[in-house]
Amino acid sequence: MSVAQSAEALRVYIASYFGMPLYPKEQLEKMERDLCVGDHKNCKLYYARGGDDLDKSARGYAGAQRRAALKQMVKNKAAYDANLTCNRTSIARLTARIRNAMLAHLQPTVVRTSAGILDAARVWRATALDDDKVFNRTLRSDFGDLCVDILLDSSTSQTQRQETVSAQGYMIAESLTRCGIPVRVTAFCSLSGYTVMTRFRDYQEADRNENIFHYFTTGCNRDGLAVRALGRELEGAPCEHRLVIILSDAKPNDVIKVSRSGSYLDYADRTGILDTAREVRGIIRTGAAVICVFTGEDEDLSAARTIYGRNFTRIRRLDQFADTVGSLIQNQIRNL
């Protein structure tokens, strides 16, 4: 089998594992040429459309993993429904906190203009001072020009938290949707050199939040490349103001090594952490805000601080979810 045939066979395998591609092959190849450089040289990208229309007839290892993923999707929804009352309360509270931040941001500002509503107390200025600004106009900040991306780490290190991560991702997306804020939700992992981005819903798909329960974990996680790829997509975001919410254990780890000056470094620990931090800073430099809902263990808190600075939070109990995440989102809204 030639190199080209091997590469195509691997691409077909990835498609059978994660589902049909979201983007055409030519577009993916261009993205790879642009993004799979530097520390991510020799990596590949694949975008899948997340949903329940997965190929149940796939055979071999990919088939077994597809069936396991389908079972996990059922478990995710069942776990959410088992705490339905509490989860609905969290959504209502988080929605209220986001909406309150929006209302504060939308406080009207009255400005003096040469057209608008006549201010009787200033009419005299028109003749006495030749001042035509005797009208008032109420201006509101355009908060509708905000969209949010939610990025879910779906690597094997999250396996014991699949139900929790899917529920948290769903509750954040649902709360934002209820506030009329466009949301895009993507999971990422890496397998056989491919960083796979699974798209559960796009900005305009307000009725697809339940697709987030199709979240499942597998493989490794090349966080830096996933964040870089998301940054490229943000360039085409429909809104001026952009917020990225990443649910991650801050533990990047991938099998494709980093090539530097003739030596090869594992994409893990400090190398992976610093690379991810650079990519997060890259998104921030474009004017977008990035926050993290940390899903990992105590030993990885320092990594989260390195990557996200002070813009991360940790959910220790379900009843803290709305207030903790709400505060983080509110702070970012105030800074827009």
C-alpha cells in the first residue's frame, strides 16, 4: 500500500469512527496547510457532524467504539434526567444571571443631538447660543452582537466525567440560547494523528442543544491545535464580540511529538501546557474572551492557571453550577 493509499485509508477509518465530515476534503486540506505547522507539524484535522446518525454497521474496532459511543449517549441523557429538577433550576438561575448582565450592559444612554425628542428645557439655546442640539436620543449598547463558542475536551482522561461534562455543556448552551445569544458547541479529541472536532450545534441551530448529550470520550487531546483551529473559525463568526468557554481538565497529551531543532518532545506536561497557553493568548489577542470550566483534578490546577490565568472556575457541587459559571460569564460580559 502506498503512502497516499495509507493516508486515505486512515481518513476513511476516522470517518467511520466519528461520522461523516462536516467540511469537504479540499477545505480540510487547506486548513491543515495553514494550521498544522510549528508544534503541530505532521498532524491532521477532521471535522465531524455530531449527532445520532452514526454508522451502526461499522465493523472492527471502529464499529465497537461506535456502539460504545451510542450507549454513552443514552447514559448521558439518563444521568441528566435523573437530576432533572436540580438541572432545570440551575438553567433558570444561570439564565437569570446572564440576562441580568445583559440588562446592565444595555442601560440606556441619553445623548444630545440635532434630531430626536425635543428637550423643552433646552429650546432657548437654539436662538440664544445657536445650539441646534436641543433634542435627546436614547442609545442602547448592541449586546445582540455577541456569540459564544463552547469547546468540550472529549479525550479519554474525561471518561469518568462524561455524564457531568455533557450536562454542564448542555446547561450552559441552553441558558445562553434562552437569552437569545448564538451558541456553537464543539468537542475535540485526537486519534491516530488526527485532531477531531465534532460539531454538536452551530450558531443558528437553537433547537439542537440536546445533541450535546451525544458527547463521548476517546483518544488523546491536542489542546493547542484544537484551540488554534477554533481561533481560525472565529474569524468567520457573525458577531463582533466573541466569548469562548472551554470545558477541560487542562491536561494536553498527544502521541504526535513536537519537533524542535532536530529533537522530539512529547506533547504532554509542560510542552503541551505552554503550547495551549500560547494558542489561548492568540485568540485573546484577536479581541475574543476565553474562559475555562475546569473539570480536572487538584494536581492539574496549576496547569489551568498557566493556560487560562484567572479566567477559569471549578464546579465542586452541582448546586454551585449556576452561580459559579454565571459569575465567570458575567465578568466577561461586563468587559465587552
